[in-house]
Amino acid sequence: MDNASVSKGVFVHKGAYKIGNKKTKFEQPDYINEPWHLTYKETWDGIQNAMEDVRLSMFQEILNNLESFVSKVKDKPIEQLDEIQAAIVLAGVNVSDHKEMFQRIVSKLEVKTKHIAVLWSRDSNNIKDITEKSIYQLINNGEDEDTHIKKNQCHMRALKAWHQEHCDQNDPLIIILTDFESIPASVLHDFILILSAYANSMKFILIFGVATTLFAIHRSLTYDVTSKLNVQVFQTKKQIDVLSDVLENTVFDTNIPFKLTGRAFQLLTDIFLFYDFSVQNFFLSYKICMIQHFYANNVNSLCCQPHKIENRISSLTDEDLNEIKKLPSIEKHIQQLTKKGNKDELLENSKFKEILIQVLNNFHQYMHRFLLILRCLHDFVSTLPNAPMGKQLREFYTTVVYLNNLKESQEYKECLQLLTFLSKQELLSKLNSLIAIIASSKDSDMIKVKKDLQSFEKRIDESSLEVAEKPVDIVSTGERLSRLQLKEKLLKMSKTHSKSPYKIAQQDLIDYLDQKIFSVYLVNPNYIPGNEIFCFNDGNLAKQHIRGSLRSAIHTGLNNPQVYLNCGCCKLENDDAIPSTLPDLSIIYKLHLESRKLINMYDWLQAFLIIVDPTSSAKEQRDVDPKLQARFAQAVAELEFLGFIKSSRKKTDHVKRLT
């Protein structure tokens, strides 16, 4: 020990490494600079800004009302408050949006007080949990870390002592119960009675998030509890109005070139209206449709604003141009142009680029006019009795993008008939609204339409309602008519009876709108050249990713992995083919489909080896490569985990199929 060297000792050194702080290098994907991805990102950024505007409008009113409510409670002395101040927020059933709403409420109210507790149903299983977690958040949300306490020390006496020492008596303590209906009534009952016992020394504010109606409050709480509360009710914006705002900022906004049409549009609106009323889910579904539209397709990089079209076209390769030439609407447009010129000359890249620029600019012009006239149609007929075409703009949009011809719609024909029954004042009012909508456009065609409507307005305003009666003497004609002939003549005369100048002007206006406006500009986008670049209407493809069946998706993924992996190595020549490039799990799954109820594990392994190792002889392999055997065992275990097979009690070397 005398010769022991200190240099050979072992000393503890506290290093800088901490578990979980390991930095991993993230490599950017290969497609990050591809034209389609840059266009997708640019378009999605614009939609996100629109989404933020919608969310702000959704919550702005209720946030301001709650802030005003808390301010009044804070300014009022505690001696004047005989009850616990409570706010009921009728948040609706859009549960997926509730979290974001309450986050914004907390951010808004933090200006008034830092002591806010947010409790979800999972935090409120019993009175102990709800008390501890609310007190823990109220105390530990403060800026002073010295006052923080442990959760097992959280009780009402500790809260009272902390409040007396560190808070002003008029500082409110806000407790937000986000999902009122999911909290047991007995827990709420006891919790409110406990808070009321301390209400004379601490100023509590309760905020209840109610998804249904006020009846839920009276159903859950008895009179002895509700008598302790001073309740005010706040209601969020209606879901129908929210959807209108969402569509107004996305599909109906000309600044966003990407458009949903046909079945895809109807699918997203149906999910919103009949399933969740969630704005967040709508935007996620909208994003999925955009990904399907843009992914790995540089042709759709032309889905941009008009001033960027020429630069985007110049960056396309010859292969991309050939893909554009194969688009059905472009191909049909070229065929129409060949009547005026040589087809080979038109398909030359230089000439074709000029045609393409014109086609894309025409589509932007068409979409601007389409949305403008659609608003005119909505404003003109949405207030008719029974609203045959609906009351919302989205209903009109769905009808137009679904039908081959608007005139084929029975609801549209019914609207035109109902317009003939409008009074003079009603028709003039609607006509003024149309002129105001069209006046916002600087398009030359729309300016001409505006002038025509103004002339109709002047004519209708000056027209008289009186009918010049012309007496007709049927008998004096001297004809001898049979009963049938007399009936036909009377019917003919009834159709040619005199009309007032107003009725004539009214009918001329309706015919003008029908034949020169609505039928001309409200054409289904699928018939416009270049619509494949801007519009996504594949509802079945969107439904697979948004509302797909789990069992069906698993079968599709295992039977044909190329559907989800989008790789060339997994492409199948036919559904029964089993190439060696497929994932092991997919190979095992396809082999198990060829078996009966009981599968022999040894035969299964031999079939697997023949596929994954085709270089070996086709004979039976007894000395199996351990790596291949391990891959087989792992794939079988994964298949059992997915629920397609299970071990058999009858034969130990067999497994049983469950499908």
C-alpha cells in the first residue's frame, strides 16, 4: 500500500451526457427539393394561414366574453360574492377541437391570473384525484418556485395557507373542467361543496366545458349544489357556420389554386357534418387529399398562381411535358386545336408550352368566374320557399361539381319557376345583391354582365304592374267548334294571355340569367382543360386513407404492399404472384392464404425458403440458414400478433388459420 499510486485510482466524474438527450442526425428526404413538393409546401402554407384565421374567428368571441367575465369577478370584492362564479361553455360535440380551444382560453386568461388548473375526465375519477390535481396546478403554475409543493401535500388547508401568504384576497383561482359530461356526478357534487366551504376566503371561478346542452348540468347536479353557483352561459360558434368559414377560406378562395371537387369534396363535408364537426380533422383530411394530388407528380407543380406559371413550365422536363400531353382534358383540347392546325406542330415542346400557358391561365380565369357566379346563384335562390337547392353555398357547389349539366337538375328548374312568383320589390332587392357581388370583379366579361343587370334593374323598376285587357269574343268568330276543339282553343288562348310589362321584364331577366349566365359560367370543372392539374375529385382514394376499414387496409397492405410503400420492387404482375422482393410478412401472409385450416410449419418454411432463396435447389432444404429461419419465425410471430393464425392444440407442428 505504501507504493500505491494515486494515478491508478478510480474517480467518479459527472459527464455531460444525459439519458434521452442523444442527438440524432436527421437527413432530409430526397424529394425535399422536387418541384411537386415545393408547390405542395407553398400551397399548404397558404391553407395553414387560412386555417389560423378560421380558428381565430371560431374562438375569438368566446375568448373575449370569458376574459370580460373573469375581469368582472376579479374587480368585485370577495365580500360581495355569496356564491362560486361559474361559466358554462357550450363547446359542441367537436371533441378533437376542444383541446385547442381550452389551450387558447388558458392563454387568454393568464393575463388576468397565473393560477389556472385544467382538468380532463381522466383526472377526475374520484374526489381525491380531482382535488389533488387541481390544487397542484393552482399552486405550481405560479412563477415563484419556492412555493411549489408535492402532489401528496395538496389539500384544501394547504391551498388556503398558500393563498393567504402569497396571493391577494381578490386574486381568482380558475378551475377548468373541460369535459363535464364525462366526470362522475358524485365527484362533481362533492368537489363543488368542498370549494363552497372555502368560498368566503378564496375567490374560485369554475369553467365547465359542456358538449351537449344545459340540461346536462341540471341532470348531473342537485339543487343543493347548483344553489352554490352563480352561472353564466357562453356558446361557441355553430358548426354549420364554422364549416362555411372553413370552405370560404379554402375551397372558395381564388388565392388557393388547389380545389376539391366531386366525391372528394362531398366526402370531407359529410364527415364534418355527420361524424365529428371538427375543423382540425377537416384540415387533416384536406391535407391528405393534397398529398395524394401532389405526391411524386411534377406535373401538378403547375398548380400555382398565374404569375408563376411560366417559370414552373420552364423547369419541367421533356418527360413531364409528355405526361401533361397524356392528360385526358389536355389531349381533348389538342384534338380540337388540330382542326385549325397541324397536330405534330402543336405537340412540339416549344409550341405546346405556349398552349399550356394559355390553358392554365384560362382555367384560373374560369375558376374566378365560376366562384363569382356561384355566389350570385346562391344569393339569388337560397331564400326561396323550401330552398330547393339548399341554403348554404357548399350545397350549390356540390350540385354544380357533381352534375354534367346544371340544367339537368330538377331543383334548379324548380328555382327558376319559383322566381316568377317574386314581387317587384323582392326581385329588385335580389338584383341589387347580384350587381354588388359582380361589382367586386374587374373581369371584362363580368363588367359586361354588370351593365346588362343594371339595364334590367332600370327596366324592371320602371315597368308597370297593370295588364292591358283585351276582350275576346269566342262566339263572334263564326266557327262551329266541337267540345274538344273549344277546349284546345281555350287552352291556347290562356297561354297567350296578356302580361303586364313587369311580368315580361321579369321573364326576360330569368331567361337571361339562365341562358347567358348560369348555364355558361357554371360548367363542371371536370370539362375544363387542365382540370387534372388543379382539381382532386377521387373520393374513393381519399376514403381509403381517411375512413378506411382497418381489416381491409391490413389485407391490402399485406397482399399488395406497393399500394402503401409506392416502391417499384413490390409491384405485382398479378395478384397471385409472390416475388422475393416482397417483405417477409407479406410473403408469409400470401402463402398462408393458399393453405387450409391447419398449416404445417415445416411445409410453410420450405415454401418460404423457395421464394426468398431462389438460387438454391428446389429440393427440400434440411440444413436451413439460421438467418432465413429467424426471418421466417419473426414473420410468423407478427402474423399471429395481427390475429391471422394461432397455435393448434391438436398438432404441435401446425398452426390454425383464423381467416
